[in-house]
Amino acid sequence: MTEEEKIFAGYIFNNRSPELVAMKHKAHSACLRFNQMDEYDLQRLPIVREFIGAIGKVYYFQGPIQFNYGCHTFIGENFFANFNLTVMDDARIYIGDNVCFGPNVSLMATNHPLLPQERLGLDNEGRMTMAEYAEDIHIGHNVWLACNVTVLGGVRIGDNVVIGAGSVVTKDIPDGYLAYGNPCRPVRRITEQDSQVRRMLPEDREYFKHNFKL
């Protein structure tokens, strides 16, 4: 079994194996190039396609970004991420259509044993041995993760969900809910009463006709 296959099967894996180091280095190098470029450089956004598992035609990353593997992340259509996105995609991460992330969002599909002797060791040559395992993250369609949200491995976020600022998502969130807190919990359902159409000026109706029911 390869080290990548161990990840996907939920086993302890060696994150310093040559096969995994090569995969991570490809993503890290591409993120470095992306982060060093001007945000209006037309060559910047296509860099994401060099390392991502899959992504829709329409997407935008404000940057800076940092993906651990990249190839383990699969993103749908019409995606937006604000400043400082961190994606530890040791396990696979699935993101639906029409998803937006606020600043400083972190997706943490990785984990270590709680027992210290299991977590870190030193081999006979004085090299670190780090035990790691990982669980997938699933994020549905039409989801907004507000600023400073952290999503942990093994979590499934449903469709049409909003996660409030500063939340740490440790459990599944059902469809259609506003959820927030540390740990994050579903607070109430999102309904048509949450519409903000009253805030729109007449001169903006044409531009936002694809967002609001007018």
C-alpha cells in the first residue's frame, strides 16, 4: 500500500515519504509563485490548475494561499476565497458550487495521535518520525464560511449553510442552517426573512439581478 493509499484508507502514514514530499513540494512551489505575483496579473489564477485536484471554470483566490497537497482538493463552479486561505488537504477535501470563504479560513483535513509518544519520535539516526492520519472534509453547495473559520477533518457541511466568523467546525452541520461558535453549532434555519434586498439602491438592480429575486 502506498503512503497516499494509507491516507485515504484512514491509516497512520509517513508524511516524509518521498512520494508525499514530491506531491507537497509541487503545491508549495506553485503557491509560492502565486503569492509573489500581482493580483491583477493574468498569469496568476491559472497557476492553481497546476496543482489542484479539480476546479470549475469560474474561481478567484485573493491570496496569499497555502495548499499542502492541492491535488487532494476538489472545488466546484463559481468559487471565491479571500485573504490567507490555508488548506491542509492531507485527506481529500470536496467543495461544492457557489461557495465563498472570508479571510483567514483554514481547512484542516489532517490529524495526529493524542498520546505524545505516538505523535513524535526519533529514529536511530536522530531523524524525526511523525505519525499522522487524516479524514475527508465535505462542504456543500451555496456555502459561506465567514472570516477566521476553521473546519476540522471528518466534518460534513451541508448545502446552503453559513458559518459565522471565528467558528471552529468540529461536527457536521445540516443543510440550510446558520451555525457559529467554538465548537460550532447550528443556531437557526436560514429563511427568506433573511433577505437583504431592502438594502439595494435602484441603480444597482440590473447588476445584482442574478443574486436577488426582483
